[in-house]
Amino acid sequence: MTKFDLKHDDEDDDRSFLAKMGSKEWIIVYLLCLVGLLNYLDRTMISTMRSSIMEKIPMSNADFGMLTSIFLFSYGLFSPIGGFLADRFQRSRIIIISTCIWSIVTWLTSYVSNFETLLITRVLMGISEACYLPAALALITDYHGNKTRSLAIGIHMTGIIAGQSLGFVGGWLAEWHTWNYAFYLFGILGVLYSIILAFVLKDNPLPQEPSQSLLFEKKIHFFQALKALMTKLNFNILLVFWCFLGIVGWLIMGWLPTYYQEHFHLSQGKAGLYATGYLYPFSMIGVVVGGLLADRWNQTNKKARILIPIIGLIMAIPGILLAVQTNFFEMAILGFIIYAFTKVFSDANLMPILCTIIEAKYRATAYGILNLFACMVGGLGIYVGGILRDSHVDFNHIFIFAAIIMLVCIFLLFVLLNTSKIEKRV
């Protein structure tokens, strides 16, 4: 345990809850929460202005789809490298540089006039954004010990979920002005915010004890890190778990609007509103609740960070089954709300679980690898869903398939629970 952790353990009880939430370690979370919002808003808003872009830049539907695919490919492929950079150098500097570069790329996108250049900006955005999330989560875990780690990650995740949900702002601004305007506006805002971060965002001071300083040794090598991670059984179990859970997320979120539209005969606009308007707010609440519960329970049970996601998925499965087996629209909404609220317990605890099985010096690289495979299975999930629909498979069966995958995820967490040596790390 570091001096930093001892300070937390001894002094936290003497401070009020509000005072603790305003301390330095929490200010770091709030700062990064806004960065996470910009990160996901900048990447997703292009999908909401499809018509406006295609009116100005000649391209086919396949070309437009390639804009998302090339982003995911470059983002996923570079994620392990981005994570390694955060382990090798100062995490705060990587975050600031990443934010500044992707914001500049966002701003430059507003001046694009042809498809080829737009494709290049999507590649550059994927590469630059890939450096952010592993570094941010690792920095948060550097500041937050076992009492607050999951809640801190959960609060940060609310910014990411908010960024996803606000993607419609791009389409709205494109109709109000031009498609270029949103990229120009958020690009400038991102650059300005990165300048602010340069003055206030700092790494947590390194521990002074020799035994602990080894955990934060920066002179590591990429292939050394890969070998150390990929030869760990527990990490590979967690990797497979995250991949399967990613397939579930893409299957449900990708096809939920179409399900509402076809099963309940809603218009496209209403189906999209119901698919996002309920799920995103409850996901934001759920990721905080899942983090808070894990932190509280972790004080008496060191396996709580694995048990809480298990409980969340056990609750999410009946929610999905309720939603797809009913002909009452309100019941379907309730079922998907239960799913959205409880499934994200895993999101709040993934990085804290990593902290129990991975050395501190490899945390960001480890999350980068998880990000890589999450992007790969994300595309696979959408593709599999398309194949099932082309084969005229009923939506009920698609969502039941997602529920079965969640059962597999529960099984993997139980395997991890029984094979992991859950220990208190920095």
C-alpha cells in the first residue's frame, strides 16, 4: 500500500462526503468525464448527419459505411499502442496530446470537400482517440484506491455514455447550419479544453517505497508488455468475457430501433427516440450505482468487483426476455430499461478488475488490448445480426441469442472468480 493509499484510508472517514467529492482525486475524474464526452461525441456525430454530408460530398452508401468501419479499424488497431504509451510515459501528457490532436482533426474535418480526404480524417481520428481511454482509466486508478475506484470509473463512464447519446447534436447542427459547422465548433472547443487540461491535469506522484515504485516503472517495452499480459490466464478469461459482452451490446443497441419499428409499428423517428431516450439515461445511472455498490461491498469482500457484474448480468437477462416476449410496449420499455441499468455494472468494474490481476505498469496496455478486441467483435456483432435478419430470423430469437451470450459471460466471470487471486493493489 502506498502513502497515497494510507492517506485515503486514514483521512477519508474524517471528511464529509461532499468534501471528499470535491478533492483533487475527484476533480481529476470530473475533468476526464468531460474529455470522455467530447471523445465519443466527436466520433459518433458523423452518423447523424449522413444526408447532409452525402448532399455535399458524392459517395455511395457503402462509402459512408466505410467511414465508420475505417474509424473502428484504426481505433481498435492502435488501442494497444495507445495504452502502451500511457504506461511508458506520463498518462496525463498522453491524454492532453490525444485530446488536442483529435480535436484538431475534428476541426480540420470541417474543411474537407471530398471523400478521400474525409476518409483520411477518420483514420487520424481513430488513431488519436485510441490513446485516450486506456490512459484516462489508468490515471483514474492511479488516483483512486480500493474505496473509490469503481465509483470513479463509473462517473467517468457517464461522460462517455452522454457523448454517445448526444450524437444527435451533429445532425441537428447540420440541419440548422451545414454539416461542417458541428466539426468546426466541437473541434475548437476540444482544442481550448486541451489547453486548460495542460495546466491542471497531472499524474499522481509516484510512490516513494522501492517495492511499490517498481509497479510504476515506465521503462517497459511493448512486446514485453504483450507477452506478460497474453500469457496470463486471468487476463485472457477477462478478454473473452469483454468480447462476448461487446457482441451483446452491439446486437441489442444496433437492432433495437428496428425491433421497435417492426414489432410495435412505430415510425423511424419514434423508434430511434425510444431506443436511446430511455436506455442512455438509465445506463448513466446504472454505471454509477454499479461502481458505488462494488466499492461499498469491496470493503468486506475483495471479490465484490467481480460479483457485482455477475449480479448485474443475472438481472439483465430477465429484462431482455421480458422485453422480447411481450406484446405490450410499456413492458418492452421496462425490460430494456432493466437491461440498460444492470448490464453496465460490468463497465464500471472492468478496469478495477484489471487492477486486481494485472501489474500497475501494464494497466493501460491491458485496457488497450481489450479495446482492440471490443472493436473487432463490435463489427462482428453487427454483421452477425445482419446475417440473422437476412435469413429472416425473428427478432425474438436474436435477442434470446444475446441473453444466451450473457449467460456465457456470467460463466466466465465465475471462472475468473475461482481462478483469480484477488489482492489489494495500488
